[in-house]
Amino acid sequence: MNHRLVQNAIIRGRTDNRSFIGDQLDDCSDFSSLFYRLPFERGFLTNWGVERTIWDRLYKNVLKVDSKESRLVITEPCFNLPTIQEAYDQMIFEEYEFASCYRTIGPQLCIFNDLGSLFGDKPGSVPDCSVVVDSGFSFTHIVPFVKGKPVAKAIRRINLGGKLLTNQLKETVSFRHYDMMEETYIINQVKETCCFVSRDIYSDLDICRKSYRENTIIQEYVLPDFTHHSQGHVRPKQEKQKQSDQTLDRSVDQILPMNNERFMIPEILFNPSDIGMNQAGIPEAISQAIEACEPEYHGLLYANIVLVGGNAKLNGYRERIEQDLRVMVPSEYELRLAVPEDPIGYAWKGGNRLASLGTKADLQKRFVTRKEYMEYGSDICRRRFNSL
């Protein structure tokens, strides 16, 4: 079971003056000042021209599949707009002519996995209640499930994701060190390499104020020059007695110091008010979502919280959420949180498991065939795919 992540974007390089579509970014040799054309805005598909170009590249050159002989599993954000849903259906069945399709939300696919094994329970066991916290590129959704179905009234959305963190880091670095406002790709790498979630922010801030020798948090990130090295990296911390060598290195390498930026940027996920957003942080939103469900389910929901999405890869992410939640959760409830080995591909894994292991009757109940669509139009998609 293999999968491959492909950039859902058209990216134009500065030096080679060409556009890279999806997987073609692997051919890029200079990642400085890349310009991104994204089909999604705030998590909603708004530019079908860009998306169509990416799909053409994906199906013909990457997957090399015949859409007329294939079935498609595709995800959409919670409470997607009806006009966007209809555009999905038209594109899938009329333009690409897929044999069948299942359109759903990412968290729904996640629960098709073996959730029991994540918590050390009996393999194959499926909890009656679970909560999927999906924190990705554009937003964070908290979706409680009861007996395999999402509880619509309890779903919470936070307009925070990896894109906002990267943009915030760009602004911070540009103000303190170098102008990096055009370096989205490089700063995203810096974020993924250096950033972590603090469990005691005030203690860590005190450490950041110490001298270089005593500061255990500061890192020196060597920026790529695209001549000698195309990837940035963290340089091992130098001792004071090697400062002369360090000075010599700085004349060659461009160093980006990462001090309290390492944890203050991810802190936005927990305190959006730090940047003026009037929204709850992730732990508070989880508590709000669960409390919106029927009281008899609360204990089971708190005991089965799954963290997925790219932000779940941040060091200390699970531990911080658990720490903050423990203060909000009644002491008689067991609190269990788990992060899959691949939190980014966990929804794909669930969709693959459904398509390969699901019974014929189950697949017929979920998928819409092209024949059905051509007969009934988007009405049948609306009825069959509407799980919220």
C-alpha cells in the first residue's frame, strides 16, 4: 500500500522562469522566491482552472489511470458550499467521466482505520465514539463521531492551519532578521524543522533570554544558497571557544537564528488571541465540541481523540493538548489522545482501507456511479454523500 504526496498548486520559479505543476516541483533546483497559485482559498475550492490543470497532470502523468475505469474517493471540508459540491460532481462525472465516486470529509475517512490499535486496544476494535482533530493547511476541524456518524451540531472549525503559521513566521523573521516575505517554501521548511509546541511557555521564554552558552532552545538554521546546498539544515550548536570558526562559517553560510520563534509560532494554535483572532484554541475547541454532544457520550469521546493533519507532526503537539485538556475535563473521565504514524496520510489510508476491504453492499451504499449521476444529477450525490 503506497501513496505519494503531490503539491496541490502550480508554482512558478524565479530563476528558471517556468511553472511546476504538482509533482513537477521535484524538478525545481532553486526554491527561492517561488510564486504559488493555489486552487483552494480558506479550505474551499475556488479556482477550478488551476485544479483542472493539476488533475490533468495527476491522472495522466503521475497515477497514469483511465478515469473511465476508476473509482474516486475525494475529500471536502466540513459544511462545504452546495455550489462547490455541484461543481465537484460535474467535474468528476461529466469532464473526467469517473466510473464512480465517494465524496466525504477527511475525518470520516480517518475512522475507517483501525482506531483501537492507536490506543493499545484490541486490534480491529472500533470505538462507538471518537473525536478526530484535523489540523491541516488552511483550518482545523474538530469532528465528534457517534456510531460512525459525525455529530453535525458539535463540529467546530478554527481558521488556523499550517499556512497561517508559515506566514506568521515569515513576518516575524522578516522583522527580526532578514526579509523573507517572498520565501514561503524556505520558511515552511524552517517551521517544519525547528518549531515545536511548548508545555511551559514562560519557562521556555526565560531560557531564551539566557546567554548563548546557557540557552538550550536557540538553533542556528543554515539557509540554502542553491549553489552549494539546496536544502537548509540546523547547524550543531557551537561553543564559545569556537567562536572564531563560527565567524568564519557565517561569512560563507547565511544563518537564521531561531530562538523563541521556535515555540511562539505554534503557540498560536493554542491561543489565537495572540494574533487578534477571536477564536478558541484547539484544546478549548475540543472541549466545546464534546460538550455539545449528548452527555452519555462524553466519557467515550474524551477517551478516543485522534490527532491528524500536518500540524500533528509538531513535537510536543499531543502532549500539550493533553495537558491543557486535563484541566478542562472532569477527573472521572479517562483522557486518551493518539497521533497516527502518518498523520498527513491517515485519511488516505482510511479511504484506501474502505475501497479495498469494504463489502460490495457497503460500497454501493456509499459510492455514486456515473450511470446514477447521469440519470439523477447532483441530487443523488447530495442525498448519498450528505453525512452532516
